[in-house]
Amino acid sequence: MDEPFFSGVYQHGSPLLLAVDCIIFGFDNQSLKLLLFKRRVAPFQNEWSLIGSFVKTEEDVEVAAQRILSESTGLQGLYMKELGCYGKADRDPGGRVVSIAYYALIQLHEHEMQVVEDYDAHWFDIRGVPSLILDHNLMVQDALCHLRNQARHQPIGFELLPDKFTIPQLQALYEGIYQQALDRRNFRKKILSLGLLNKLEEKDKTSSRKGAFLYRFNEEQYEKMVREGVDFVI
């Protein structure tokens, strides 16, 4: 006779699998991107998917999320935040699976771009995300809503921008998050009125001969706004 799925106090429990799915947003100074890979196992083999897999019995869920990300993409040490639990009974035709979704924000360098390609993962512009398996498109939309709400009440930037950046680069970040064009003058006026940026004497001349002044976040003001929140309506 087979042993029960659970032992001890919970021996009459029903079999259930726990998975982790990672929604990884990246910014390359021009557009917001989402990290995806092609699923390697059935069902839905070779279809586009978030980075995800099952949690091992001895693992904490957060540890599993970091392990799964590292094994699937080569990326390590990312700060990830829990998004939510997805547990509809019929969400996965392969079995009764509950998924804990995590999301992260990273600034993309050529190194990160190449590393994930070596693992056969791919970055997609957020405006061109393909149809994903299961409820992964819903997870992405929920993560975007969370990100937009965060951007509405807190300054966004340290995790996604380089140490020195231009206002057009910062605007491109917000346009990627909100997926809409923003008025250049209004954005510049709003962001400068917050006292959040320190203007540098250096210029970025990669896009024009005249160049654009570089800025750096005022860390003290940035941390204050993170703590207190900011009515950042663009």
C-alpha cells in the first residue's frame, strides 16, 4: 500500500504542488523589458513562459525563487518582492499547482543581456510581450499595475537607472512603466520641482552633438520620498 502524500498530523491532506514564477523587468535606458523563456517540459513545451519551477520540499519559497532564476537565466542576487499567490484550481492542466509570483527590477547592461541569452532566455519589450502559458500574462499585468502604483507614490530609479542619467532617460523609464507617451515639458517641470535630482556639469552626447546634461539622484531626498511617499502625477 502506498504511503499517504502527507505524514503526521496532515496525513489526510490532498496532494498539491507549489511553484514559483518570476516576473523580471529590466530597463536598458530606452525601454522597459520583460524576461521570458521557452518552457522545456510538457504541457506547453516550447511556448513562452515566465521564469518558474517547483519549490523543493526543504526550500524556503524566497530561496527557491532565487535558485530558479539563477538556474534558468544565470542572474544572481536580484532583489525580488512577492507579488501574490495564484491558486485557481484549474490553472494548470498538468496538476493541482499553486504559484507564488515574485517580481524584480534591474538595470540592464550588456553583461546581463548576454548572460540570459546564453541560457536561452530572452528580453522582450513590454509593448510586445507574446501570449504566455497558463495565467502568466495576468501575472505580468498585475506586476505592471503594482509597479505603476509604486511609481505613483514613490520615486523609481535607483534599481533601474545608472548612477548618472539624463532626464530623457528618466522619462523613457516612466513611459515604459505607464506604456504611454508623456509630455516632455510637463515631465521635466514636474521632476525638477521635486528637488530629487542633482544636476551635473557633465553631458551625455551619445544622441546629439549638443548633448543633454547628466543628473544624479539626491540620495537623502530620494530616501525621504520613499519613506513618505510622493504625489507623483505626471
